[in-house]
Amino acid sequence: MRPLCVLCGMLVLVGCRQDMHDQPKFRPYRPTDFFGDGRSARPQVAGTVARGQLEEDTLLSSGKTGAAFADAFPVEVDEKVLRRGGERFRIYCSPCHGALGRGDGMIVRRGYRQPSSFHVDRLRAQPAGYFFDVISHGFGAMPDYAAQIPVKDRWAIVAYVRALQLSQNAAMADVPPDKRGELEPAPETP
């Protein structure tokens, strides 16, 4: 019986470690006399940047050069970027803006406020940075998508919107002469 009591006593003592609970510590936002400013929570060191928040390239992260929206792209626009932009556009943008960017998406057909078409002169004249800013910060009834869409994907979407604008507003004179035959319909035969 005695060895059983000793074993139980040892198990109880092993489970009663209080060293983490008994250590000196400060509770958040409680006052203290230890620091001269009376606060237990210490301010951040000047110049501290949270992980993943360093924005070395302002054009890439804001779409602006100085205070103005930039018309230049900070990423190389190639077929891969346009494909990615089209994919992201169909996921995030087409429910409201529609597949061609005319503002006739499925949500609009269900009663949501209609966004402007990307093909109106006002938006065709806007620089690329404007579209990046709208995706990042929202505009009117459109919410911001900065949390959902990474920076490079936002630029890919902007490139795709530009391609949509060109495709829906191009004239035959914009097509190289050697490619026009591929676009013109074949003459009807009687």
C-alpha cells in the first residue's frame, strides 16, 4: 500500500509545475512602474516593417509614380501574364463586370448595382495604375480586393483589362495587314 501512495504522490508533484505561471510578467495594456512612460506594452522600434509588408517598388505596390497614376506596367506583360490575368478576371471581376468587361455580369442581372463598362471613353483613357488602385482600394460599390488578390495578380488583371479594351474597340486598321485575312469573313459563294 505504501509504494502505491508514494507513486501517487510523485505523479501529483510532477503535474504541479508552476514555473511558467509564477514568473514575473506584464499583462497587456496594464500600467507599470517599471518603465518611465508607465506602459507595460512597448512601442515598436522606429522603422519596423511587418513581415511581407515591405514595399520597395512603389510602382509595383501602389500603381503610382509620385502622386500620379502610372501608365507603365511594373511587370513584363507577356502571354503568361495575360492568361493569368484572364483567369483571375473570370474569378474576381466577371461576376460584376461580365466576361467582356461591359458591366453586365451575373450579379448585376440579379439586381446588384451595375458597374461602368471598361469600354467607355473615360475608362479607356485612364492609366493602368488607376485600375490597379481601384482593385486595391475599391471604388463606389466595388470593394477592395487587396486581401484576396496578390499584387502581381492585380497587375495581371490590369493587363487583361487593357487587352479587353483593345479587343472590343479595335478597328481593322489596327490589325497588321498579313493577319487581316484571318479575321475577315470569307466571301459568300452563290
